[in-house]
Amino acid sequence: MGLFNFKYEVGQALPRVETKVVMEDIKKQNDKFFVTDAHGGLELSVYETPYNDLKDCKGKEIMDLRISQLEEKLGLKYDEHNKFIIIYTGDFHEMIPHYDDQGTRTSLIYLTTDFEGGSTSFPLAGTEHKPQDYRPGHYIHYSSRHIHSFHGGMPVTKGTKVVIVLRSSFEDNINSVILLWEVFCFCYVKFRNLFTKKDLYKNQ
């Protein structure tokens, strides 16, 4: 994967008929969804609930199975504390562009596609994912450490957008490499600025 070559994978996680069952059970648990500023501000939140806070039900059983199959397909394991269900509706119908934890990979499963607007935008990559072009239950998957993974949820102008958010941490050794690279870049910029300032003083 090149520095500026950003692509996301698209596939089907749940059959359409199963998304209907899942959505029926989610609607029965509307009281579990809330807006929070825990991510840095309300503009980074819509209605959400931790995945594991959902009560056991047929819909949860279906999601557990399909998420497990997706893990096997993608060759990863999703973090239990990084699994959410989010709902774009009413006053909270969009999410400003942001980065996820850059030590993770992200999968988004779109349970609904019968809404208007609501594309997932990747402004730095100059692209956006339009859920309406795909069936309910499809997913996108991308690396959150890519510089072009900066993304946001465009305004939903009609209907309700429901998404399962899943994140998987990279192995520790990969995270260490990323950290070392970030430290190197930071030190390089600091030293470059320092010597640039000295050259400016010499020329005065």
C-alpha cells in the first residue's frame, strides 16, 4: 500500500433478509442508544451504543455469527471494546471528518441503505462511499493508519442510517514500528526547523 494510494475493501457481511431481523431487534432496544462527547465533542457522535451492551436476541445472534465470519475472511480479530452500533437520525445526522485510532483497522457494516445522503466521505483521498449503491448488510474495510483514512459521515437528509463499527488493533510490533516512525518524523522536523532558524540568523 503506497503512501498516497488509499483504497477500501467492499463486501457483503449479512444477507439482506438477516438485516431486517437485526433492525427489528435494534429498534426494540432504542433506549440503549445515546449521544456522547467522549470522542472529543458532540460533532464526533451520533446515537450509539457499545455492541456488547445489546441484549441477547435473534438479531444479536445473527450479528455475532456474521462478525465472526468476517473476522475469518479478513484474517483479524475485532477488539471487544471497539465494537459499536451507530444511528444517524434526527438532529444527529452527520459526523465531521476525523481519524480513528491509527493503530487499528476499521470495518463498517451498513445495516440500512434506504436513506438519502449519508455517504462516508474520505476528503483527503478525494472519494466517498455511497451505501445506496450496495445492498443492506454490506461492509467496507480500511486501514486507519493510512493518512487518507481521514473520514466523516455526510448528512443524512432523509431516513435513518444504521452502521456497525468494528475496529481491530494491529500487532504490537507493527504499532512499535509506527511509533518509532512518528518519533523519527517529529525529531526530523524539529531539527530541520532548528537549523533553518540558525541559517536565518546567520544571514541577517
